[in-house]
Amino acid sequence: MNFILLVLSLQNSKQDLRSPSIYSVIDTVPQLDFYINATATGRYRRSRPSLEVLRKATDVHANFTPQPVRFGWITGVMIRCMLNIWGVITFLRLSWITSQAGILLTWLIILMSVLVTSITALSVSAISTNGKVYSGGAYFMISRTLGPEVGGPIGVVYSFANAIGCALHTVGFSETVRDLLIEYNAVIVDPVNDVRIVGVATVTMLLLISLAGMEWEAKTQILFFAILMVSFVNYFVGTLIPATPEKQSVGFFGYNSEIFVTNLMPNWRGPEANFFQMFAIFFPSAIGILSGANISGDLKDPEIAIPKGTLMAIFWTTLSYLGISATIGACVVRDASGSMNDSISGNVSCEGMGCNLGWDFSQCEMNQTCKYGLANNFQVLTTVSGFGPLITAGIFSATLSSALAFIVSAPKVFQCLCRDNIYPYIGFFGKGYGKNQEPFRAYVLTYFIAVAFILIGDLNSIAPLISNFFLCSYSLINVSCFHASITNSPGWRPSFKYYSHWVALFGVVISVVLMFLLNWWAALIAFGLIFFLLGYVIYKKPAVNWGSSVQAGTYNMALSYSVSLSGVEDHVKNFRPQCLVLTGPPNVRPALVDFVSSFTKNISLMICGDILMDNDKSVVPQHNIEALVKWLNRRKVRSFYTPFAGASLREGTRSLLQAIGLGKLKPNILIMGFKTSWQECSPHSLEDYISTINDTFDSNYGVCLLRMMDGLDISEDTEGEGQIPLRSGPLTRNHVASDDTTKEQIHTVFQNNQGKKTIDVYWVSDDGGLTLLVPYLLTRRKRWRQCKVRVFIVGDQQSMEEQRKEMVSLLQKFRLDVHDVIVMTDTERRPHTKNMMRFEETLEPFRLRDGLMEEVTVQELRKDFPWKVTAKELEALRPKSEKKVKLNEIIRRHSKDAALVLVSLPVPQTDCPNILYMAWLDTLTSGLHCPALLIRGNQQNVLTFYCQ
């Protein structure tokens, strides 16, 4: 048999049965069905088995493999639902409800209950036929339709409701046993404690049956169903048998039009007797419609069995309820004494219904001491039936079958919830045992919950509680169907067509309304529990994706709002810095990601662009993209990640700027890292970088360059740790992002609390206000809130104070909280000689020595070295170079302790060589120990002090 197991495992792994590797493993198996002989040398010699022999071995294994039990729609759904619907209320409370509410209102109560359950059944049928349904029943369907946020809470509530349902029907059984004990004078302790004792013993017996497995449970249910059928036949036959004097004394007179007319109208008795109280007590008799769906994992074909079996069960049980309430109301009076001495002989004056039937029950009616009749005796069906013990057997079958169904359903649902790992510390109860993966641990938990409610010992107190929990479950099932329908998701294709999303919505409304009409405080408890569990799931965000209708609805909303937003003209008051950030793989430049996220999170759009400058433009593997998105999510960065293939940085960026975005949701600012390697890189790479800046300005985008003292790229620091998705070769992406990228998070300075440092803005040129808007957005964040913004502007010594006041007034009109405005009056002065010499030394390797050369020679050198700076160009642009060096001196003097420095970015000019332009950018931000941002808007106004 070991060999057979081996062959099957290889076949299931899609390995060729003729593969030589099979035979290398076969040698390790001691028992074989073919010949293996040991040679004198101790080696094995075998004859290879044929393919036919191996396949026969596989077939033999399949015959010996234990298969789980699977049920059809009759035994698995219809009978199970009918048994769960026919419960304690049917035999012990329906007659009493008829006496209180009258036949007409009782029928209304029945039809209202059936309306709620029928609408829910239609929704369940639609959901269950929209794909394969596994174990978990209502929880599985709701969670896979509405997602874990709603599915998790309803899984807990529905499991709990099923456990209470087990207690309800067990108490009903215990009351019947208690009444029998009283009848035979065999009271154990007292009437209340007897119910508790019998109930605990009964639920313990039901637990043992459940632990025996689904096969035994199913056989027990069939036996209960047969007994119930006999019991119902016995009752209806009993209504046709003429009443004996003994039965007449307890209120049964057979079919009588006068009794029927009298019992049509209500006769409320007791301080809390009203229509909704009766509805609350009756409704648990209709809650068994999900019994079949709860064991969906044990059905042969859930998509067919659940709709067919559930609807048939509702139909037949509804007929039985209407028939019992009508017949019992036509045969039995509300009050009877049970005394044979109350019969009337001759002309005796009396009042009441019994007088016309030959009995005087007026005395006990006046004293309210009648012990029999519809209003006083819960065992009326036993009196009416042809053979009373059969009704008792029916009560036992109905209550025990319902209790058994609930004690099986609750663990099945809870096991599915535990296995989904939505809530912590409950995974212990998700373990399954045996071929059917029975949740034995969850059975024990359900047992203790049921025992706790059995100890209440009062059926009328438990029924309203369970009504609220099940109504809550039904409302969420209908919400699932309604929401899945209105989202118009292509994945919503139920094969069951007889449903309507408007009907499902009506089911939601009526379920919620009934919850508060029945018991408002229980409804508040149920909703409070659901909202608490819902909030927990939303906060924790479990890593599951079931393709829920919530996702489809979110897509619909996003699409609708995006389209509607496209028809609205831009307005300066609604300007948002929507950023395209050239990060490459985001986890390679975490500081750049963190900085941009600091002022865009929950405010505006952020897209991490990754230009793949490979020769063959190969596509990034999907798992690589998913790993990087997970990294962003774990870092709590709200950003999209978009890889894009391009021959160069310029080409890829230009394509991204033109193509990326949706309607108004498209970037208006390009953010890059400062090119720290500008002195070592190739001339082509430098030209590509500066041309990208030029193209961005030409596309009417703003530009930001972030420079860090230690650089942005951390790939060299972590390359050996397997955390960063690397590019093999100079520019190609071949490596897969490691799972460590979702676990290891490198800390950056932008994740620290910035304290009471300053954010210094050197506003050298007006760019529309973007340079001032970014610091304001930063100070709205918790980490930057204590920072003070200082604005440095260019001015002259004579009108310095006036310029300062004008700037302060302007900033106040813009409603920007600026701590101080400083006027720089020395920007036109020449910089220190040593700083200027340092700048010229930086350019020395890139200068073209053309001072004493002839023009022809100079032109030839320019062709060979077009990137070098001539003496003429350097001298022509010397004033601008001096301004950059002087501004750097001012920045280093004032902002050495700043948290962030923002400097106006110079616009590249056609007459300025690329290497000189990069030297300017380097000079502006050199010598700083804090992050520096070179920023420039596109001259579009982003600030306004007007109201319209």
C-alpha cells in the first residue's frame, strides 16, 4: 500500500508516470507488486512496471481512500431546513400565540415571518449560485460577497445566534419533559431547575451525536423527520375524531364554526401581550432556512441543492403553520377548567363560549384560574391528537432535531471564520478532524455557550434574543445580494434568476425595522457588536482578497467621480500637488517616497514611476510589482506604482507625463532625486537628466529635485541582504523582489518627529506659489507641526522693511502661517573668493582649453567634446554663477540647523552648458546637513486670497 500511495502522490503532482525518477523512489519501498531481487553484490535489480500497472495501482488507491460524506438537496437541505423550522414553537407556542393574536393576526405573523425568510432565501439562492460555495454557510456567502469587513462580524454574530438557537430548542424539549415529570409526580428539584438539569443533559447528548460525525447526524435527522411526519398526521387525524367528554372538559370540541369565529379576533392577556411580542416569540420558528447553507461544504452540489431545498422547505412548513393555527383555532376554546363537573345539564344560565357547547367555564374565566384551553395550556396539540404520546414524540423530534441542527451549524460557520484568520486568538477553534474536517473544538465551544443560555430556563426570554440576532443576519445577507447586484460587476452571474435587488433591499429594511420593534435594546446590542467587530477588521486590514462587491462598488464610485470630475474646470482653490515621483523601485529610494508622501498622503495623487531603461523593454514580472506595492502598503504610503519601459530616462519620463493619469487625476509635478553622480556619469546620462527637466517644464509641469546629504539610493547598502529588487547589468531588470521587501522597512529622516526646527524657503523667483504651498502642507502633518516656516526674499537695503511688510501682508492674505520673513540684501554682492575658486575647481575637469587656440581648432574640439564648457561661455555666465555661489553662502549661514531647505530651481537655458547647469544646482545645495529641495512651479497660480 505504500507503493500505491507513492504513485498517487506523483500522479497528483502532474509527474509523468514513465519518468525514471519514479523508479529511483520505488527502490525505497519495501512492499512492491512486481519483482525486485537482491543480487550477490547487495544491489537491487528490478523490472520496471508498465504504465498500465501504475494506473491500476492508482485506481486501487482511489478505492481505498476514504471519501467525505456528501448530501443531496432533499436530505442535505430540504429535510434539514424543515426539521430546523419545525421546532419548539410549532408544538409548544403556536397554539398559545393563536389564542392571544387570533387566527387572522396569527396568519399575519406567519406570513410576515415567511416574507422575511423567503426574501432572504431568494438572496441566499442568488449568492450560492454565483460560484462554488464551501463550508461556512451564511458567513462564507456574506464574506465572499461583501468582503471580510462585513463577513467577519456577521460570522461571529451568526455563530453565536446558532448557539443560542440550540439552547432555545433544548429548553423547549426540557419543558416538555418537565411537564411529563409533573404529570407523573416525578419532579427532580423544582419546575425551573428541572428544565435546567434536563437541558444540560440533553445538550450533552447532542454534543456526543455531533462528535460522532456528519453521517451519524444525518441518520439521526432522518429518524426525527419520520417521527415528525407521523406526529403531524396524528394531529390532523385527531381534529377529525369526535371529542370525548374528557377532551371537551379541557376545551377541545372538534370543528365548530362558532369557535372558529370567536378565535378569529385577538384576545391579549398579560401586561406585555401585543402583536410584536407574539411575532418575536414566533419568529424563531422560521429561522431554520439556512440550515442547509450552513453545511454547504458537505453538499454534493450546493448551487442546486441550496435554492431548491430551501424554497421547498419554506413552502411546506408555511402550509403546516397555517394549517395548524387554523385547525386549532376552529377546534379549541381559549379557556377550559378541565373539570368534568362543569358540564351543563338542563337549563342553566351561564355566560361564555362554553355555554353554547354544554360546558360552564365562566367561574375559572372570571377568577383567571383556567388551566386548559388555547390560552393556558402549551400542550394543546397533545390533547387534540388521536394518540397523545405521538405528539410528545413529535415535540421531542422537532426540538431535538432543531437543537442538533444548530449545534452542528454554529461550529461549521465558526470554523470557517477561524480559518480565515480575520480575528486573532480564535484560530485554535478552526482545526478540523477526520475525513469531513469536523470542528471538534468549535463543537465544545458551542456546547458551553448553549449551556449558559439553557441555565436561563425560560423559553419566552430566549426567543426574542435569538430573533434579533437572526434578523440581523438576514438583513446582511440581503445587503450582500443587493450590493452585489447594483455594482454591475461582471463577476456577478448567479444561475438563479428569480431574485430582485429591490426585493433584497426591502428585506433589509423590514429586517432592521422588525429588530427594533421586537426588542430595541437587543437590536442595539447586536448592532453595537457588529460595529465593534467591523471597526476592528477595518483597522487591521486582513490580507485577504475575495473579490467582494465592496471592491466592485469602490471601482464604480471611483469611475463615476473621475468621469464627473473631468467635466469640471480647474480652479486655483482646488489645486493639489499631484506628484509623479521617479523613484525607480520605491524601496531603493525610501527617503524620496517618504518625503513626497509627507505632503500628499490623504490629500492628493502620488505615483511612483519606475523607468525601465532596458534594451529589450521586457515587462516587469507581476510578482515583482505586487511585492513593491506591498512594500508601499506596509510603509503606509498612499501611492500607485507604475513601471514603464523606455530607451532612456528622458523618453520614459516623456511617455509617462503624456500617458499617466485619468482625467483630472493626473500629475502636475515631477519629482526626482538630485543626480549626485553628475561629475562621474557619462555626458549622455547627464544630458538625458537635464533634458528631462527641460521637457517637464515644456509640458507645463512643476519640477522638484530632492537632495540628501548621504544620497537617496540605498541599493548599495542593502544589496547583499536580498531586500532590494536589483537590476542585473547596467540597466535591465531581472531580479525578483524578495519577500523581505514587504517585511524590512528602512527608517528615514522623514519618519522622525522634526521637532521645533525651521523650514526655510528661499523664494528667489515667483513660480505661482508652489514653493510656499509645499511647506504649508508639510506643517499640517504631525511630524512637522512644530516646525516654523521662514521665508527668505531678495531685496535691497534702502527699502528692506517695506519689502518685508509687503511680503508679510501677502502671506497673510494667502492665509499661510509663516513665522518670519527675512529680506536678503546681499545677494548682489560678490561671493568669497575661496568659495568661487572651489566652484571653478569643480568645473576644471570639464573646461575646454580654448584660450590661445585658433577658431578652427576650437570647432574641432567642440565636435569631439560638446559637453565641455568653453572659456567664453564660462565668462558670459559668470555673474549668474556668482549669484549661485553667494546664495549658497547665505543658505549655509542661516539654515545650518533647519529641518528642510527649499530653494527656487533655476530653469535650464539653451545658452547654458549642461555641466555648468548641474554645477549651479550642486553649488546651491552643497554644504547642507539637512534635506534640500530644489523646487519650481510652472507659473500656474496655486494660491489665492479671493473667495471665488
